[in-house]
Amino acid sequence: MSIFEIIMLLCFAFAWPFSIRKSFVSKSNAGKSVWFLIIVLVGYVAGITHKLIYNYDNVIFLYCFNFALVFTDAVLYVRNYFIQKSNNC
């Protein structure tokens, strides 16, 4: 278990709630990129897979937590897309 890996994941975990709140409150995707969210999700899946196959330790829970945060933001992206689409019709 690496303290640097833990610090990195904790920093990301503290940043995502701000993005989630902005997405939820604004009901807009302005400044968001679905491709960015997908790339980050793939990165977390790779990290989780690595932990499961090669180096299982408790840091996997931070990877899963971060994945859940990004996934929540991605779900809000889809929600906001449909909100914006219905407002434009």
C-alpha cells in the first residue's frame, strides 16, 4: 500500500463532490465532457482490476469510492442532457 496512491485518491475524492453538486444544481452540462468522464471511469476500472489481480489491498476501496463519484457525475450528465433537450423543444 502506497501512501502516495492514497493521497492521490483522497485528493480526487475531495474534488468530485464539487463537480457533482454543480451538475445537480445547475441542471446543465456546460463545461462538462462526457468523454472525459468515460476516460476517468476506464482509468478507475483499470486501477481496480490491477488491485484485484496483482496487488490487492485496502486501497481498492478508495478506487471504488472514486469510481462511484465519477459514475454519479456521469449519471447527472445524462440527466442534464435530457433536461436541456426537453427545454429546447
